[in-house]
Amino acid sequence: MELVRDNVINEVFRAIAMVFALVLGSCGEPTTTGVLPAPMSGKGLPAAFSAGADVFKPAQQVKFQNGFDGAGMPMVILQFSPEDRVTLGEFTGRHVGEAVELRVCGEVLSAPVVQEAITGGKLVLSGDDVWGKMADFLANGCP
């Protein structure tokens, strides 16, 4: 019984150490190690969307922001200029039910399936992989 208790205590302390390492490692500058950085925002970056031969390239740079959704999951918010909102709505309206490739700085960030026309000028993507790639662009700009 004492051996089981000792093993449980050791595992708890090991788990606590891992959590602290993740928390401390996730603050500040982003890395390419997969550790989530602190939220960042405000930078405009070149973006393009494509579905087959149909391409939408916003006239203005898109503003990006990393954050967390209500469930604590990482997400990236894309904010479009007023001029690009209409074109984004038309483009996404043509491709409902299709995967649309999002390129940032010329690299594929994601290829989400469009659920409905996006007319509000804001697009939200979720997932650790999207966050990590976007964090590198936000911190370092385009390669």
C-alpha cells in the first residue's frame, strides 16, 4: 500500500513539474518547439485564400491576433479591412462546404472547410498547429 502511495505522489510531482515547465515555457517569445506563446496581436501580414483556381488576395494586410476561446483552446482571429469584408463574403459564399487554403507570408497556415459565407470581416481558426505557425509570423514577420 505504501509503495502505491509513493508512486502516486511521485507521479503527481512529476505532473506538477511538467505543468510548470509548460506554463513558464509558454510565456514570452514564441518558439518552433510547439509550446504555445503568450497571446499576441496587432500586426498586419500578407494573406491569400484559394479554393482551386479561385483566389482572394485582400487589398489590405490582414490583422491577426492569437488568443483562447471560451473553452480555453488556442485560436487565431483574422480581422479584415472594411474594403475587404465584402470580397471575403463573396469569396467564402462561393465556397461553402469546400476547403479553402489560407496562406500567410506565402506559407499554408490552414485549410478549413467554409461553413457559411463570412460577411462580418472576422475569421476565427482554432488549434495548436495554427496558433504556433501564426505566433512565429507575429513575432518575426514574414521569412
